[in-house]
Amino acid sequence: MQPEQLEIQKQPSKVVRLLGGIGFTVLIALAGTLLALLPIFEKIGPLASAIFIAVLYRQFFGFPHRIEAGIAFSSKTLLRLAIVLYGLKLNISLILQEGVSVLVRGGIVIIFSIAFMLLIAKWLKADLQIALLLGIGTGICGAAAIAAAAPILQAKEEDTAAGVGMIALVGTIFAVLYTVLFPILPLSEKAYALWSGISLHEIAHVALAAAPAGQEALALSLLAKLGRVLLLIPVCFILMYWKKRNSKDQKEAASIPFPWFLLGFIIMSIVGTIISEKQLATVGTLDSISKGTTFILTMAMTGLGLNIHLKTLREKALRPLIALMIVSVVLSVLTYFSVFI
């Protein structure tokens, strides 16, 4: 038997490569979820914990090429599915009832975060692709926003994973600082809730920071945050238009995918609004769906994390991380004073 034939026989079937890779991301996602139950890691959350484990695996054991198909399925297809399901968190009616001010504040935060992030990144000579992802994540909703924008921007998987990890780390630091500052600052519970909702990175960070102010404050902060989440839709379509407009040729422009998953996000937002308004599901059911969505997103982050090489990450990520810290500090200060207006 020829060596080529032996090599073909050694290769697992397509089904095995697919299911094996998906199963592998499930295992690391479970490990990340369990790790997030421990002190310190509980503040960072399962997404960043899973990326951490995936990066370590890649460095010590290398990339598992034999099951690459399943890993790619998790990092691409399941990522889009998670974004679609993420739409269930939105209650569009509630946001619109609160008034235009919620969306206006959110829009200002998003524009500032992206523009200032790119400005600082250019000054620091940082990687602009990672910086743009960080600006989008800071302005909108952290990992979910980065995951939604990455395919449109045709970002590398390692850049996407690095952005998610940095957002999780910095957002957690700021959320903890907010809880420490809450008893000290001359802010009412309502003002503090609004400040948390319009300035912190992830929904989980907002919940962590606002919880000490009470249930009413928590609800207000999440409403302010969800106003920014709603703006993910127009931002992604603007990015697609910008990307196509700045493409060097028609072939490159044609390769930019239409974000069909955003249509799913919109549909799920409408479904989520109807479910909430008509009370068609129990709180427990909605909580289970939310946890399932987080786990699917954790699997996707695992797939992205396996594509990170630490040497490359060290070379590219330090300056964007510094830019993220600067932007986060300035955003917190400016939004703090804005709640008095």
C-alpha cells in the first residue's frame, strides 16, 4: 500500500472531524464555565475563562488540526447563532417607551468610543483592526458586539478573540471599581444606575456594578445598556457600507458578507419583545434560554481562542490594551458628569 493511501486512511472522516471539533469546544466551554465559578474568575466570566483555557491548550499542545472542521463550525456558525439568540434579551418596546434620550445617549457613547479608540490607537501606533473591534465592544455590548462586527470587518479570528478577552478583563476591573466608588460618590441611586448603564462594557458588567444600588436601579441600568445594544443593528450596517465603500476593487467589495445573522437578531428582538409584553414565557424559561445562549457563545469563543498564538498576541495586543484602558477611563469620567445634565 502506498504512503499516500496510508495517510488517507489515517485521516478521520468529515463527520468525525466535525463532531469531534464541536465536542472539543463543548468540553473547553464547560471547563470555562466551571472555572468562572471560582473566585477572581467569577468576575471575568465564562467567555474570557474559556478563551484563557483555549489559548493555554494551543500553546502547550498545538492546534488540533484533525478536528479543525468542527472548531471552525463553532467559531463561525455557532457564533452567528449566538448573536441571533442574543436578540431575545432586547425589549424594544420598553426601550422606546423610555424615550429618545436613551438612544441618543447610547449613540453618543458609541460614536465617542469608536472615534476616540481609533485616535488613541493611531497615536500609540497600535493595531487598528483590534482597536476598531475594541471601540465597538466598548461602545455597544462587549463580546457580542465584537462577535457581530468581526465577520463584517473580515477580522482575523485571533484578533476577535483577543478583543473579547481584553474587553472582559478591562470591563470587569471597571465594574468592580464602580461598586467600590458607589458609596463614596455624590450620586443618587438613579444617577449611579444610569452612569453604569451608559458607560460599562458588557451587560454582565452593568449588572455587577448596579446590583448594590437595588432592584430599581439595576432595572434602569440594564435599560440604558440595552438602548446601546439596540444600536448594534444600525452600527453593523454602517460598518458594512463603510467597508464596501473603502474596498480597493469590486472583487474585494463582493467578498464582504451581508450580515444575514443580524436579520435573525432583529427577528429575535421582536419575538423577545412580544414574549415579554404578553408574558408568554416564565422568568425561569427566559433565564434558561439566556444561559444557553451564553454557553453557545462560549463555545464560539473557544474556537476563536484556539487560533491565538501567544507570541503574535504579545506583539499586537499590548498597545490596543493601553488604548482600551485610556478610552474606558475617559468615557467613565465624561459619562459621570453627563448624568448631572
